[in-house]
Amino acid sequence: MSLNLAQPLRDAILGLSGITDLLGTYAGEPSIFTRRPVPGEGVYPMIVISPDIVLVNQDALINFRPVIMRDLAIYGQAIRETSALGQQDDYRNIEAIGYALREAFHRRREMLVVDDYNVIDIVASGPIPAPTGDDRLLGRVVTLTIRLSKNA
């Protein structure tokens, strides 16, 4: 099956100015990446769209119905700058982005347009803490479970 949700998810997020306004930029666009490793010049906060975490089928006799899970990981810096107000970090932005992503996608199938498929539903869970492997980074993850039906 050649079904890649990375670009449709990126396009959907790009349409959410309440989220993109909180992101850093890379090459003049909001920092939304569809693969790892992300470019070293990427500016935090950023969203990283995972590859498929789970890919199963709920097919019928003559209907192809993939169910795909993807993570939307949001990363920011634990210590971004030091100012007269003290150390600043991206914690509140990361939390806000995580909850905004959940709100934008949960039970909102119209958010996603996938060529040759109908979106049956989208269930969002999270945000939960994301693994970072670096004490200088903060992360949250929203997991999307997307059920599709192939157009006839």
C-alpha cells in the first residue's frame, strides 16, 4: 500500500494559524517536519510528524479500510534565553500547541484530505510527555488514530 499521510497532516497543520504562530521557522515556513533527523537549523518550537506507528486494516469483503496511527511530536527548548525576567523556556507554548493539535483533529475528519480515500474518523489522544534524550529539550506527543476507506 502506498499511502503516506505525512504531507496531508503537514498541510492540515499549516492551515492552523493559532498553532503555526507559536512555532519557530525553517526556510521561511513554520517548523513542521515530516521526517527525522530534522535539519540542524530548525528553530524551536517545532512539530515532527512521525512515520506510521501502527498500520492495520479493518477491511470488508470489497472495501479497503486502513487504520493508521501517527504521532505529532512537539519539541521546544527547556532553556531558551535569559532575560531580566529570568530564564525563559518553551514549556507553555509546547503545552498550548499539544492541546490545540488535539482539539483541531479529535473527531474532526474534515481536517484531513487524503487523495483516493475518505476519512472515516480521527481520534486524538494526548498530549503526553515525549522522549527527548536531551535535558535541554521539552516534548509532548499527540497520537492520531486515522481510519480511512478507499474510494471505489
